[in-house]
Amino acid sequence: MATLAQSSILLLLLLTIQLYSGKSDLQINYYLESCPRAEEIIKEQVTDLYNIHGNTAVSWIRNLFHDCIVKSCDASLLLDTAEGMESEKTSSRNFGMRNFKYINTIKEALEKECPMKVSCADIVALSARDGVVLLGGPHVEMKTGRKDSKESYVAQVEGFIPNHNDTIPSVLSAFQSIGIDTEGTVALLGAHSIGRVHCINIVHRIYPTVDPTLDPTYAEYLKGRCPSPEPNPKAIEYARNDRITPMLLDNMYYKNILSHKGLLLVDQQLVSDPDTYPFVEKMAADNAYFHEQFSKALLILSENNPLTEEQGEIRRDCRYMN
């Protein structure tokens, strides 16, 4: 007869299996039978778009973060405002995001090959994976089988996506809520090594007075890029996250913030916080270590709370529910 302790262990194991089963629909080569060339088509499209519009690769990585951290990796971010439902794209947290139209380019290529087989959520995940590689980052082996959301979470976006001037404990808490630890959070913020930031998110660090944590020479560069304390949000007024290797996903980001050249306040705070500083130092010294931790964290992010067959759908058009 099983002891009480043995019964408790068995119950715990069963509960663990049940909890894990929420991800059971995700698997390597999910489309092997239903659309064998799905991943190849996405990679081809991502590469072709990158060769024409290099910044699309940056957009794909940002899409993954902004979609997956808000409740689920379910392409809710891609929904346009329609039929009384407001798009997540309208949230201030998603300010400056672009290239959504090229997601439709990828989707159209997939629909031509395999109608209604490949989800927009998987396009978000796999385009980010392939974008990382094009930007000099590591290849991340990702599972597929995500389903698309039937709703927008616009009212909840600000509760999930950290702001650029949030405290480090607040940022760490947001990532920890989806299973990404401090080391992984520091690695994911390394994505700030690529792309650019609108002056509207920078000016508070240089006007009316310069943030004392900024390198003075770097502050002058920022003033040159953002000459007005009240930039027009619709104007093309940006500063690069990384002026040395702006289109490479590398550890230059960490070297920059150690030199007081963090573009956003949250970047610079990684150096002043005792919990994150050791990881900043280690990643600045070892690009391979940064890539390893980035891969792990990106994978966790990409598998956040996927929808089941019953909860979601495969959209015909990524901008609208079926």
C-alpha cells in the first residue's frame, strides 16, 4: 500500500504533467505534414525583406517581445482596429513600431503554398528567430503550433510591457512573471543594441538638464539628434541605440552602458542596480555568453502561454480575426 508521502509525490507529478500540458501543442516541425516548407518560406521572405529593408529584422524581434509578453504569444499585437475592437498598436507602449505590412507579405506567401495552415503567431516567432540570425545573433531552435488570438488586449498592454523609464525591480518583475530570470532579462535588454529610439523617449534625459549618469560627449550627440525638448512624435527624429555596430546583435550594448552611454534610462540603470550589474559586466566581456543567455530567454519568451486549438484560430489575414 502506498504511503501518504508516496501518494503526495504521485499527485505532485500528475499536477506537473497537467501544468506542462499547456505547452504540449508546441513542437519542433509542427508543420512537417500540413505545410512542409512553412519554416523555409518564412526564412526566405524574412531574408528577401531584410535585403530590401534592413530594419525589418529589428522589427521582427521587437514584435516578438511586444506580442508575447502581453498574456500570450498569439499575434494579438497584429490585429488592426476593427468592429469596435481597438488595436494594441494604439497603445503608447507600442509607439514607433513599424513594418507590420510586411508580416502580411510573409503571410501571403504562406497562404499561396498552404492556405489556412500557418498561424500569424508562428510567423511572429519564426520571423524573429530568423531576424536574429541576419543581425549576427545566434540561431534559436523554436517550436511551432501557436494559435492566433481572437481578441485584442489593448487595455492590458501597459500592465505587461515595461516602460523605458521604469525601475529595474519593476522590469525584472515583469519578466519574472513569465519565467525569465534576472540573467535572462539583462540578456533580452541587449536587443537594444540594434535599431533606434525616437527622441520623444530620450529628451527627458537631456532637457532641461543633462542626466548626470550620461557621458558628456554622448549627451552632446543626443542633443544633436534631438535638438528640441518637445519633439514631434510624427517626425523622423531618432538616435541610434549603438553607434558602433548599430545593426549587429552583439555585446557592444553592454560596453556602452558601462561607459555611461545608455540611450534609455532603463539601459543605464542596469549598471547601477546591484542585481543586474554583474551580468552586464559578464556580457560586456563575453559575446558568446551574451548570445547563449539571449537564446535561452528568447525561447522562454516565444513559448509564453500559447493558446490551445479551442482558444485560438489560424487567421486568414493577420490584421483581422476570421
